[in-house]
Amino acid sequence: MKIILIVDVQQGFINDLTKHIPIEIDKHIKNFKYDLIVATRFINKADSLFQSELGFNAMTMLSQETKLVTVIKDISDIVLMKSTYSSITEDLAKLLEKNNVEEIYIAGLNTEASIMATALDLFDKGIKPKILSSLCMTQKGEEMHKNALNLLKSAIGSVNIL
């Protein structure tokens, strides 16, 4: 089963540095055949370390910021909510195990956080994370994005950074 995981392409994570990502993901999806398109939505819980340790109080359950960008919502077969950096929720882990998934393609936001955490979790579970690097970005800029990709090359293998 060929799966693409679109991580946190939500209103609150779109800025001048990331606004091209939803369009590029949509173009990619139209040119490549996937059996399943899964998107995640980050929801910042009231008692989270995101709030207490990072002072990040946005992206709460009822905020408009948590909505997926429309094009991503429209192309997704499944949307999973999460309150962690990693996208490997219990539901997604069960889906991957049930279908004996050996590799998964990853696109979305933010490379140094959710993309990296998701890739490392997949790797730990014995599933090859294939990072679609041109379909990932961070709100913190190109340098942070490249640094994260370099760390991922070391952690999961450069053959898994596409």
C-alpha cells in the first residue's frame, strides 16, 4: 500500500515561507498515485508542554488556526487529530500495522519538529520514512529546514530523503 502522510498543513502554520507547500503537495498528488492520503491536524491542549514550556498558546481546539488548508482537506482520505509533534497516533499505527506498511511518504510542516518526530517514530517502528523534502518546510525558514533535513539524513539514512 502506497501512503502519503501530510503533516499539519493548517492555517496556523502558513506564513510567507510555507504558503507554497499546500499547492506543491496538491500538484504532487495529481502526478503520483497513492492508495491512501492521510493528513494530520495538530491541536494544542490546554495543559500541554507547548503552552507551559514553549509559551505557544495558539492552535487550540476551537481556533480557526487548526483548520487544514482547504486544498489539503479536499485531497485527504483520512484526517487524524494529534496533540504531539509525532503524527504516529494510535489510529495511524494500527492502520499501518494492519496493512503491513513498510514505507510511507511524508510531506508537510514543520521540518524541524513534526516531520522529524514522525520520521523518527516510523523508523523506530521498522517503517521506512520517505521524506519528500521539496514538499516540506518550516515557518522558521530555509536554513532551519535544511538543518533538519541534514539531521534526518544522519538519523534515518540519506536514501530516505527524496
